[in-house]
Amino acid sequence: MGHTITAASARLVDIAVETERTDAVQSFVKQETIFVDVTTSDGLHGRGYSYTIGTGGRAVLSMLRDHLIPLLIGEEADRIEAVWHRLFASTRATTTGAITSLALAAVDTALWDVACQRAALPLWRLAGGFRRDVPLYDTEGGWLHLSTEALVEGALASQRTGLNGVKVKVGKPRGSEDLERLQAVRDAVGDDFDIMVDANQSMTSAEAIRRAHLWKDLDLGWIEEPLPADDIEGHARLTRSTSTPIAVGESMYSIAQFREYLDRGAASIVQVDVARVGGITPWLKVAHMAEAYNVSVCPHFLMEIHVSLVAAVPNGRYVEHIPQLRAITRTEMSIEDGRALAPESIGLGIDWDDDAIDDRVVE
């Protein structure tokens, strides 16, 4: 019998945003961060986490405290698949859905932290170890409220630091407004620099097709979340209508949803989010499934953990640069020559500042 879980707890911590963040449908007001800490019978301590961007944190915490945490005691920590499926089955009435997936992710990442410690390996090596350094693009300079001049300034700053690209939010009332902003960025950075756009599910299929045609000469890296995530057929029609890759995944909460998109040819880029899909265990399954379809993985947000996961798999293409944990960590993600380096420290590779976390506990 393996080493069992002897203690487990969950907490909710609020982290203020580092800069104003707006898109076509919402503002990012704060990161509600859900932590799970586990202790095993051989004295190891693992910490996992997930998040929401301003609503639902207490619902995730309640799911953990009322239902999932009690089930962990006595489970074998190194049987991660068994634990994941037992917890998933215990919440059958609320699956597939955001609250359950976010709760499962906090547990699953904690168990992977323990597994890395037991193996004395960093996450990127234990999860596959394809390469250590991965390309990085910036989102912090591309928010929708920024002026065209600010977008250009941010893109040039990213280019000067050696990053490989930038993402610009779209969804202005008229397509010509988006085009003017994007054209200014393209003119400033030149052709040898990636520009991605993100509509945050704000468009209809017809409007997305129209705008993709309007932007066709900009050589965009991808169009992200143009339509609501449950409109698979709309994404399929859009993908067939344009040569610009279509990126989806941040608003999908199960492996099966990704399978449906890939089967239908509705996703050119997979943006699976480790928190929203239910943890590292399902994240890796989605990444390997995407590899079978010859599709790249460019995950959403959470750069501090995604750097290790993108480094682990052969089809990991990009990490999104949005710093959000600096207030509760002692060190930052390493960047060299515009590329992110997966940490070599044992475990998830996130250097938590316990005092700073304690100061921000909400519940």
C-alpha cells in the first residue's frame, strides 16, 4: 500500500489584479485563488491551487470543504488517477461544470506536487520533459480599454525584450475599429512577430466570419474564443471559412469537450487551462489528444504552472505572459532571451510566500 493522505485543507485567497484588464465582455477585478494543502503519511506536504476571476470562489471552496476534502483522508496519494475519478464520481450531479472542475484542479495539482517531491523531480520532467524553454507571448499590453498608441507602445516593448508575440483584445463595436488598432500594431512590429487576437466569446458566427475576412491581410497568429464555447458548429464554420487559426479552450471543462472540437475540425489551437479542465491529470490527456490531431497547445493564463506543462509535451507551443502571483510568491518565472524557463525546483516549481498568502486569506 502506498503513502496515504493524513490531512487536507482548503482556503480562499484574494489577489488583486496587477493592472487593469478588460475585454469585450468583462473586467478582471481580482483573482479568487483556491488553495488545497495535503499531508501524507510519510511526511510530504503538497500544495495545489485553482482560481476564478472575481465570482464563484466561495462556491468552489464549499465544494471542497463540504464534499471533496473529507474524501481525501486515507486515500493513497500516489494513485492520482484513482483519487481524481473517485472525487469526480462523488460530484456526479454537478459534472461537467466549472465549480467541480475548479475544485478537482486544486486537489489534483496538490497531488502532483507530492508526486514530484517523492520522485525528486520538477513538474516539467515528471510530466514528460520534452524541453525546458518555451516561447512566450504577452497579453498585458493588449487590453481592450487601451488606446491604439498604448497598444503599439506595449507591443514594441514586448518585442524589445525578446518576446515572440503579443495578444490584442478585439470586440470593438465596429470591425473597422479593431482593424485600425491591429494594423497599427502590425505596422509597428513588422512581419516577423506574432499578433494574436482574443474576442472572449463576444461574437456571432456570422460576425466572426466577417471580421476574420476583414483581418485576413494581418497574418494573425490566431483568433481566440470568437464565439461562445458551446457553439461548436459555429467554430467549425468559422474554421472552414478562414486560413487564420482558431483558438479555443479556456472556457471548456472536460476532455470530452476538446475531443468534440477536434473531431469537428473546430479548433486549430488548443488553449486548455489546468484549473478549468480539472487539473494536471486531464490537462495532459487533452494535450496528448491534441498531439494526435497534430494541433498545438497554447494554454490560457496561469503561466507559473503552465510553463512546466507546456515544456513537458512535444506540441506545447506558447506560454501566455500574464503575471498574477507575484504578490504571493518569493520568486518569479525565469525568462531568458524572450523564452520562459520551466523551473528545476522539485514540485510544481512555484515559490509560495506563506506569510503573504496568510495575509490575503478570505475564508
